[in-house]
Amino acid sequence: MQIPFHSSERSSLGVEWELQLIDPQSRELTAGATEILADITPAGLEEHPKAKHELLQSTIEIITGICGTVAEAKADLAGTLAEVVAAADRRGLGVMCAGSHPFTRWNSQEISPKDRYAQLVERMQWLARRLQIFGVHVHVGVQSPEKAIPIVNALSQYLPHFLALSASSPFWAGCDTGLASARTKVFEGMPTGGLPHQLADWAEFEEYMATLIRAGAIESVREVWWDVRPHPDFGTVELRVCDGLPTLDEIGAVAALAQCLVEQFDTQLDRGYTLPAPTEWILRENKWRAVRYGLDAEIVVDEQGTVAPVREAIADLVEELTPVARRLGCEAELADVTRVLTVGASYQRQRAVAAASDGDLLPVVDSLLAEMRDGLPAASPARP
């Protein structure tokens, strides 16, 4: 089975952002995607070019075009977001984002009227019906399939960094899960979700996909929902591990981190280097630690079991990648990673709001609505 890889311009960017529609009175997730998308779709088109249905009627996914810089991607998202927010406002709805909704129950939600979603639910049943989760996906352009697999392997060792930085789903159905990212554990229930398989090259990727299709495990490559994967149609490496992010500032930060890492790996391949293929047990352990502890995790840094704080690892990575960011024009956005370390990731900010409100989760929704409107806060919410 041959899988054509459509080459992309090196380090080009695309971003996907899954938004939640909110009833401002109850603060619950509420249906409205079909009406909003119909409202904003230009005349003569069947669908909006940059706003789409997702699995639930309470979700709208907005996407960028092919962008050259992180600033361009942020501006692209901001334009579509403004359209969605205006249409939602006309219907008395709010818009926000986080990896999960703090208290809405998944079995209260309507499935979007698309055949592919009906087929997914029929096939996966409860696993699909409970996917009331929201993420951010970052695509970075790669010029050849020969580079895509080594870059996926190398990028996988940084999944805990991205997950800790983006974790925004501490609550599920009204309960504090004790996790920084409950979304991750919900999505790992899907048979092809989770960590990527460590493959040697593109030929092995093609053979593995062919085997899955022959076995009836998947119908197409699109159904392999790894935390980081090659995307043959777009010619990208796609980072899918991030929880939904409440602000454009945070999206810019993770997009800059992804773009800089892929560019650095691309350069190292050009120089004849062999990129690292991390040990599977370390990948699995580090991902769990980021899920559980977020920015307070200590991650394993070698096969002898040495650990280090992920917060320090992220700060060191920003320093290492700053020259790359300068070349790519995303130095300011990469510096926003440090802002997130200072004010706290979303899971920390949400918990602080809940604690200051004696556990009431309505103010958590209000804070997420405010962050979507106003951007990353200048300081952490007050902790009692």
C-alpha cells in the first residue's frame, strides 16, 4: 500500500481549535453549531472554509489556512473566531475553550448531523459518545515522507512538555478528577488514540497502515489518532496531544514551540544527524506524569531513571529554541511559553477560581469565557 505524502513548504503552519458553545444562564454546554455555521457560511458555499462541525452540536472547530508564521496563524484564527463569536452572541450564546467542560455531562449532548459521526458512534458506542472533549492541533509542514517519521519519533519525547503546558481539563461532570488533563485519559479509550508507534521509516508506516486496514481496525489513515502523527494529505507532522486552550496567547505559545522543534529536527536531518527514538516505557511514564501533575510533574530524562521537573525542562527548551524562533519570526510567541509558566496553565487557573469560590464551578466557566475575550491573564487568580 502506497500512501502519497503531499510535500509542504518547510515549517509552514496550520492550527485547529475546538470551541465550546455555552448557555450564559446555566453555563452548560449547549447545541448551536448548525445554526451558527449556517449563519456565517458565505453565500454559494456548502460550508464555511474555516469553521466546521465537530462530533457534538455544542462544538465548532475553526481552522487556519496554510500560514508562514505563528503570528499569521493567530491572526487567521482571530478572524474566524470573531465571526463565530458574533453569530453566537446573536443567539445569546457564549464561546470558550478548555479540554473539558467543568460540569456538563456527556450524555446530555447532541451528536452533529454528519454521516461520519453517526458511523463513529455506531462503531465505538460509549467510547465515542463520551468524547465531550476539546483540543488544539498544530500542523507543521515537512517536505518529504523520509523526514516525517524521524520527526514524529523525535517529537514524541516532548509530548509531556506540550501536555503539561496545555493541560486544561481538571474537572469532569462536576468533579475534580485530581488530574491536570482528564481529556487525555478519555481520548485514550479510543483504540487508535494515544502515543504513536515507533516506526523506522515511511515504508514501515505504509505497511502498518495497510495491515490495520486489512484487519478492519481502521478504514483510512485519518482514523489513526496518535498524539503526534504524520498527515500525508497535508504534508505535515500533526501534534494532537494538547488540551483545548482558552486563549490565543497560549495557542501561539504551543504553535511556536512545535514549529521551532520541527524546524530544529529538520535542520539536524539535513546535517546528517540521526534523530533520537525515545524508549517506550519512558514515553508512557512521562505522559502519565504530565496527565496527573501537569507543570508540577517530574519527568524521566534517561534510561537510568533520573528525573527532572518538567517546568525546568520547558524553560530550558525555550532558551535552546530561541535562536530558531528568531529565524522563524516567532520569538515573541515562544516567549509566551514563559508567561504561561508564570501565571499557571489553565488547569491551575481553573482550580484557583474554584477554590476561591468554595468549589463552585460556575465561576470557572465565567473565567474561561473571560479569558477567551480578554486573553491570558497578567497574573494567577488569587488562591485562598
